[in-house]
Amino acid sequence: MTHSLTLTVNGEEKTVALDDPRVTLLDLLRERLGLTGAKKGCDRGQCGACTVLVDGRRVNACLTLALTVDGSDVLTIEGVARNGSLHPVQAAFIAHDGFQCGFCTPGQIMSAIGLMAEAGPLDDPERIREGLSGNLCRCGAYAGITEAVRDASKILSGKGGAA
Amino acid sequence: MKRFAYVRPSTLDEALAAGARPGAAYLAGGTNLLDLMKTGARRPDVVVDITRLPDLSAVTVLEDGDVRVGALVRNATLAADPAFARAYPAIAEALLSGASGQLRNMATLGGNLLQETRCAYFADPASACNRRRPGTGCDARGGENRLHAVLGWSEACIATHPSDLCVPLAAHDAVVEIVGPAGAREVPFGEFHRLPGDEPQVTTALEPGEIVAAVRLPGHGKAFAPHARYLKVRERTSYAFAVVSAAAMLRLDRGRIAEARIALGGVAARPWRAAAAEAALVGEVADDAAFHRAGELALAEARPSGENAFKIELGRRAVARVLRLAAAGTPDFAPALPASPFASTTGVALHG
Amino acid sequence: MAETLPIRETAQGSAHARHGSNIGQPVTRRDGELKVTGAARYAADHRPPGLAYAAMAVSTVARGRVAGLDVAAAKAHPGVIEVMTPANRPALAQDPDAKHHPFMFRMDLLQNDRVRYANQPIAVVIAETLEAATEGAALLAPRYEAEAPAATLADGEVFVPRAVGVGSPADLAVGDVEAGIAGAVHRVMATYDTPAQYHNAMEPHAIVAEWTGDGLSIDTPSQGLAMARGRIAGLFGLKPEAVAIRSPFLGGGFGSKGMLSGPQVLGILAARLVGRPVKLVLSRAQMYGPVGHRAPTRQTLRLGADGEGRLTAVHHHTRTASSRFDDFFEAASDVSHTVYASPAIRTSYDAVRLDTGTPLFMRAPGEAPGSIALESAIDEMAAACGMDPLAYRLLNYAETEPMSGKPFSSKALRACYEEGARRFGWEGRPLAPRTMRDEQGLLVGWGVGTATFPALMFEAQARAVIRRDGRGIVETGAHDMGQGAWTAFAQIAADSLGLDIDAVDFRAGHSDLPDAGIAGGSAHTATAGMAIHHAGAAVIARLAELAMGDERSPLFGAGNAGVVARGGRLLRRDDETRGETFSAILDRAGLAEVEGKGSSSDGGPAAGDYAKHAHGAVFAEVKVDPDLGQVRATRLVGAFAAGRIVNPHLVRSQYLGGMIWGVSFALHEKAVVDPRTGRVLNADLGEYHVPVNADVPSLEAILVAEEDPHVNALGIKGVGEIGVTGSAGAVANAVWHATGVRVRQFPIPIEALIV
């Protein structure tokens, strides 16, 4: 049985005919929609590399069946930069060297953007660390990540709110 | 993952009809079911997506003061509800100590009650597990079992229930509202999860096809709000299941304990209510001596199921500690590291 | 096609002030924008037309044979194209069990029905979709004839390996260790256990392989492109030139992508079998077997010291394990060759064979487990002598390398101790353990560890070109696994050509480019960097030759005075007002470009005369709940000296990452093996604990200045692995200082601290 699935991805409405209900949101993005920014590190919700926002909330795309987000708004790393200019979190990750190999980075950034939406301005580094502990980084770039998110939060709250 | 039929009912009746099909499984947050479908431990033929069902996503204060939390309320949503967190702070703290920000956004209250043990042998279809496949044996016995049960286990199964949320729910005498083909019914929280006995595959009071609709918290529980904490001992500072956890709630009257509630997590196949310890605390001065006695009583019947005797002493200490934290008072804000022994660490330097 | 980073100039990119030299500048990553936008393409991100998906079925027993596979069930699943088993696997030109040199590791390529470790590939299912391939593999439902496996260091027959690590002797001594211990005033004898660990790069091994006529086109992560190409060419009977591998980005390697692994070859075989491009990506669980790991060790340290605390003898013995079918022995004892002065030192090894995948290099191989044991034992000796652990280390400071007697090429370790201790606030540390508490009553402990890692050089080649438009092109098949190759090599390349970094196109990450050696042993920047340096110099020399021989050039006859390249110009060294642009020289010569080649190898004429190592000192604070035993590494300060620093921004990240690995070694990560079955029970990222952000709240790395005239012309030592060493021991020692409990089992289990 083919299911029809409509969702908005990075602001663009897409209708997908899905012949297999087993397809996760992550595999839909990566293998069928060509959006490979979200990464598969564990496929079990244990690493956070697949983090995307669904209706503004950060989730593990690997543990989300694509059919369950029918009608939702999905934001991936590819949709974060606007008009060619980086989101403040992205820019801060570069400035603070908040990554090395870069594989966990899309998930880290989406998680950070989601965290800001959940928690508001993030001044306490301890809350940033806890809030991003669902995103593993084997290279060990946590110091730069925490600094980047704190900096970006300052910039964003100065403008009157998170992304 | 085995092939399955996906159905997304929009009414409860449709859901129950779909749930009555052979090999059906209800899907809500998916954080546990989908994971087990990937390891092969669960192979449903029909996945019934109940996330669009109406009326299961609300937090409602009932006329009698009880609070009803719909089964589809997400963990993060409940923890972030300021009125709820003020009324039931230990529940909020337990919610925030669980899993990760992403998973808390996905996981639901009902799914949390129904989540499976994290025993490695359960998740692995190639291992013997009476809980997954009755009669195959238990590879955890004599295998890797340092984090397994010390209370209420049987020769057939030594698994633990991994939930944080369920620990303070047990302490609150919550009631589980269930709907099913035979209508609606209620089960006291303490009777919802089953100890393994000879039938470890029967993990809850839920009958086939039934759905958890809501959890009702007695309004009386709000009286504990000034003295309610959750403590979770972990092998990582965050994003790890409990080695042992404990919830404590106290009503104090001029330094003496008027009422106490204690439950433990990670020690048994269900959240473990420590009734004898609670009773012994009533009328006592709220001091460390009383808390240590409560810890002893809470684990009085504990015995190791393998290389895990340390969890008995750890459980005693966790109970004593969480009682002390509760007596000291619920903090105004959730700690940066909820339920952590390092929770109140303040002024930690930013990286240099 | 060479991989060239599509750099888009951004405000961040051009804002950095540069003062002459590119090397030494804290340039942000040139691949930064690609990585933060999701545009960086890793192997599994590729999806060529006609792609089929492959999934491996892996063994759930550790030893025995596959007695049956339900191929029909798998094939009956909709979308399944083919099932590859030993019965139909395409032929190979080379036996996967052949071993022509010690670092040609045996692979499991469905050559027979034997199972020699858990998670060994036993079949591959190829399907139209990922979902079908994955379920097809599950439907094979293998039956086994299982045999009892050897699973732990307590199992099996103990033997002495012929060599350990990279050809190091299994028994080596200087002085009389037994006499040194017999005559000692203080003695320490202690045994330390370290577990099997798995690299667990965030990116699982992956390959997209496509046969093109007689050739092969591959996307797969590699820390050693030329070696991988050679291995593939050998296995398939191809000319190396027929194999093209693209690996512009690795999602981490840590050693596990240094050698081509079996599953990557299975992806190529699957593509051949179905005649279509195939993507094969390992599941996280499948990373625990066929792609290497760090073997467990049990290390026994015997130390003697005189009345003042000076070491009289050090015996460092390691028991470790290799697989039953191949050789790799974790050289944990060898760290004792280098760190502390002693008139008598012996390092020795024995080993058992286990039914596991073959162990492999894993970040700081040898040094990581060796260092945590040695640093713990040294701490125990300091305590036995009643001395401060830092003072004790200074008392036993090695002025020359103890085992070899050679002078160090450079060693700023004293400055590391000093600067690290000052920044950490070590002064005033109470000698006795379990004496510090924080305001909430948590136990506080401080520990120190000495960091060290060899400064190695391998062989590499590079090619440099200057074009008539004044731009430079530098090529080497270098590997960026996160250390910053795209940036650091561009900096070296720019300096080698006397160009601004923005005027250089740096190409890397492709097997068609000159062999950049291997990104391992913390040697990549020095090795490929020196090849680039020489290639650049060769181009400049060619340009100078053109100019100085041309009487129309202002450089005509500069001859003995020589020229210098800077800012796209050649200048007379004795009079820098006289010079001209590269473009002018090429214009006049009527040349479109000039080319130079460079190579590097291990050291110059004096290389063997020196002991070459990077050094550091790591100071750690831990807090421990006095009742509950939970530990947090609350603060780490590491001070490291590693010669010339190409890019402090990136080097700091390497140190901090290594320090987190040290925290992980001491407190968190461990493969839990069922001794009955030899299976890893936590083959995931949920229960195999690597640190999360909240585990490492405060980290600081100090870059201690050091000049080394001997390691190579650029003075570069490696920085990628040293951070692990020292850190693990510092954390372990801090746990002792916090609790008074000396735990000799890693990671330190919570039950050891419930006292």
C-alpha cells in the first residue's frame, strides 16, 4: 500500500508517495529527498546526529517514522542559513571551533537552535551542557560548542529572541 | 525492521479496532518501540499510530483537585508546564533527568509507563530472554548483570524498569486510566507494573488491545510540593539510565515528619515503593539518622541477582540522600543538572 | 577529478589579520561553512543514479561456522535483489587471509563459512531500498555450529609475541631492574586493568562503490588513501590507477579508518555482484567487530625508589590480546621507555588470543592504556614517598630518554608542568587524600599526569604549481578527519609558495593525488606538511632559476645572495626592494605554469641521534559524591609542547578532544563482553558510554612554546593523540586524591567508590 505524505521541509511543501511505512524521517530526508545534512550515527536515538526540528521542536529523526510527521513542518540544517548568510549559531560554531570532523555538527546546531526555543536565552553554561548532552561528539569539541551556543544566544537575545 | 501495516486512526474507536488486529502495536512517541523494532526485539504486524487521537494530550485540573495528564502529553511539555511543575516538582525533576532534550520532546507519558527494560539480552533476539520469548531462559542470570534488579526479581527474570518518571508517579499513588475494547477502567499505579514471577512476559496490567489514556495524580500530592525531590545516580552526568534512583516527598510539621513518600528506580521490574520506610518515618524528627534508617528499611528485602550487591548499599544511600534533599526543601528553579548529585553545583567556570 | 574544497569567501574567512606568515595563525577552518550548513558530503551522503542498498548480516556467535542461512526468505522479501554469501561472492585476485607484510590485516570477505568473532560479516543483502536490505539481512536467520570462544584475558594460552605495536621488541631492558627493586627503599607493585574499547567515530564506516568498465569509483572514508587504493587493487587484481577513492571528509577515524576494513570491500563486491552502484553503511552495532578496537590490557608495574624518592627501577609488564587469526599487540609498556628517569627499566609483554576481531590502532595506541597505568603507579610511589605528585615527577624528570640514552630533540616539559600548575592553582594542594570538600560536601581531588607521544614522520609526496595568474595549486592526497587538514595544509602550502592563503588552491582527499601517507600516529601534519613544504620550495627554486638567469629580470644574477618568495613576489634576499611578481616571471618565460614536487620521509641525517616526542602536563580536578560514588571531572588544564604550532585554533581543539578521551578512558568507556559468548553487550552508543557535554564542564589547553630544530625543517610535532595521555592518569589520580581509594580498574566503576 502506498501512503501519501505531505510535509513542509525547510519552507517548501513536499508531497511524497511512500511505498514502505518503515521509512524513518531520517531515511526519508537522506535517501529520498536528497537532504543529507542530518546524519545517521546510531539509528537508535543514542547520539543526536540526526536531530531536526519538527514543528519547531528538536527530535531524533532516526526514531521518527516518516508517516507520523504527515502535515508537519520540518527544519533541517540545510534550511537554517537564510539568503546566503549563516545563522548566528552556525557562525559561532565556526568562530569557536565547535566541531572537528563535522559529522555531529548538523545535529549539534539543530539541537542548539531547538534548545534556545525551549529555554530562552542561555547564559548558564551548565544549562547549555545539559541541554546539549543528547548530542554526542566523539572528537570532543564540547568546549567550543558550549562557547558557541552561549555567544549565539547573546546575539539572538539581543535582537529580541531566539530563532 | 519487519514489514508492517501502518494505520493512523483519528478516533478512539478506530484505534481500538485497529489495536485488536493480530500483531498490533500502538505507536506514540516511538522512542522505545521503534528502537526495539530495529533491534528485532519487537516485530509487530500492524503499527497503530495513536498520536492524532483527540483528548489524550491535555493536562487538566479536575474538580476534586486531582490532576489528569493525558497519555500523549510529551515528557518535555509536562516538565515545562509551570503550574504542573510547581504542584509536582519531583515529577518535573524526574522528567528532566531522563534521556535527552530530543527524546523528551518525543516521548509520551503513556509510552514512558510502557517502556521495556534496558536489559541487553532483552533487546537482542539472539539471546535467551524469558521476558521477550517465554521459556527460552535468562542470559542475564550468570551473564552481565551488574545493573540488574535487587528487589522483586525471580529466577525467570532479573530485569529492571528503566523509567525515571514512573518513580515519583509511584510515590504519588497515581492512578492509571485505561481504555480498551471492554471499556474504560482504572488501575492503581502500584498495581500497573508487574513483578516477573513465573511470567516475566506479562509486564503490566494492560490487557491486549488496551491503551493507557491518562494518569491521574491525587490533588493531595500537592501538599508535598515544598519537599519533593528526585535523585538519579548515573555513570554519565547526563543521557544515561539510572544505576539507582529515588524519589522522596515529605510533609513536615515543626521539624517532624507528618507524611513521607519514597520510591526507588532501577532496582526492580517496577518502580519500587518503600512503604515500610515511609511508615517508619512518620512522627520522626527529619534528620540524617531517620533518613538512614529509612534507607535500611527500603532495601531490607533486597538481595543481589548477580554481580550487583553494590546496588543494595547504593539504594540505601540514595534513599537517605533524597530524603535529606527533600527535607531541605524543593528549589525554586529546576537545577541545571536535574536529579544529579552535582545538581546544585553553581558557578561552574566556562571553558578557559 | 581532484577534490577541491569549494571555499566561499565569508566575512569570517577574510577577517583574520595575518602578519607575514600563514603558519602560526589561528585561521578558522576553511571547511567550516560546509560543515555548519550540512553541505560537507561524507561517504554515505552519496546517492548515484541506479543505487542499490546493501546491508550486512553479521554473526551472533564468536566462534564456529555458519551452518545455514535462509537465503530464500531474504530473497522473497520485496525489493531484495540478491544475497551475497560464500556460495556466490565474486572472485577475488588475492586471498583475504594472505599477509604480505605485518600491516596487511586479514579480512572477512565471505571466503568460507568460518566465524572467528562476533559481528563478523556472514552475508550481504542487496536491495532496492535500505529498508528491504536491512530486513532481508534479518530474515537470513543464520544457524551456527558454535564453539566455545576465548573472550577475556583470563582465557587461553599465554605466549610472548614476536613484536608489539609497530615492530617494537616484546622485551627490552636497560640496567638491572631486579637489583634496582631489591635495593629500593620504597617499592610499588600494582596491577591495572584496562578494557576493550571501540573507536566509535560518529560516522559509521560506509562505502558507495561503482564499477565503471574495468575501474572502480568509490566514496569511502579513509585515513590512508594510497594504502586503501593499493589494498583494493591487490584484492581485485586491478592497477592502482583504475581505483578512484574520494574521501574529502571523514566523520572521525581515530585509527579505525587507517586500514581498509572488510566491510568496505564487501560493498565493492556487492556492487560487482549486482552490476550497480551500491551503498553499504555499517550499523552502529556492526562497528563492534570488523573495524578494529583497542585490546584490553592487564598491566603490572613494579617500581623501586631510593630514600629520596628517585626511581631505581621500573618494570612495566603488559598482558594483552590479539585475535586468533591475526597479530596486533597493544604496546602499552613502551611509554615507560620515555617518561621517567631510572637507571634500570624493563618493558615486557605477553598475550593471549581471543575470538574477537583483530585489534587495531586506536587514538594514542599503546600510550593511552600505558600512560594511565604508569601515571597511576608513579602517583602511588609519590604517595609511598610522602611527596607531592608534581614534585615527584620533577624529581624523576628525564633529561635524556631513559631507555635509549639519547638526548631529546626538544623537551619543554618543565615549562608545561610550571604553566599548567600555575593556571590550575596546584599550589597548596593537601598531600593527604580525602581532605578537600566543596561547599556542598562533595569530595574534591586534584591529580596530575605527564603526557607524551612520539613525534613521528612517515613518507609522503606533494605537488605544487604556480600559474601565470599568480595563483598556486598544491596537491596531496591528505585526509581531513577533523584535525583540520584542509586548513593547516593550506597554511603550510601558502607559506611554501610565498602566497597569501587565499591565493592557494589546496587539493586533498582523493586517491589520484600524490600519496600523503597515512593520517595516523599524529604524524600527518608533519609528514604531508613537509612534502608540501618541499614541493613549494621546488616551485620557487624553478621560478628563481628562470628569473635569475634572465637579464631582463631585476633578480638577474642574484645568485649567491639568493631570493625569497613573499606575497606572490620573488625578492632579492640582500635587497628586498628588488623583485618581481611570479606572474611577470612566467609571462616573460612564456610559461603557463611551473611545477615542483616534494616528498618527505622520516627525518634528516641526524634524525636517529635524537629522541623525538611531544610532551605535556595535565592537571585534573574531580568531584566525587562521598556516599553515592558518582564522579565528575570538573576541571582539566593541560599544557602541551609540540614544537611549531601550525594553527593554534585547531591545535587547541585537538588537545581538548584528546583530554576528553582521557576523561573517557578513566571514567566512562568500556566494551562489556559476555565471557560466555564473547559478544559485546553494549554494542551501541547508549550503554557504551563516551562523555557527553555535561561530563566535561571546564577544559583548558595551554600551548607552550617550543622550538625543535631536529624533528623536521618546519619544527612540527604531532598534536592529535598526546591529549589522551596524561589526562587519563590525571583523572584517575584525582579520584584517589578525592576519595583515598586507589582504583586500578578502568573505567573506574561506581561500586569501587561506594565505601
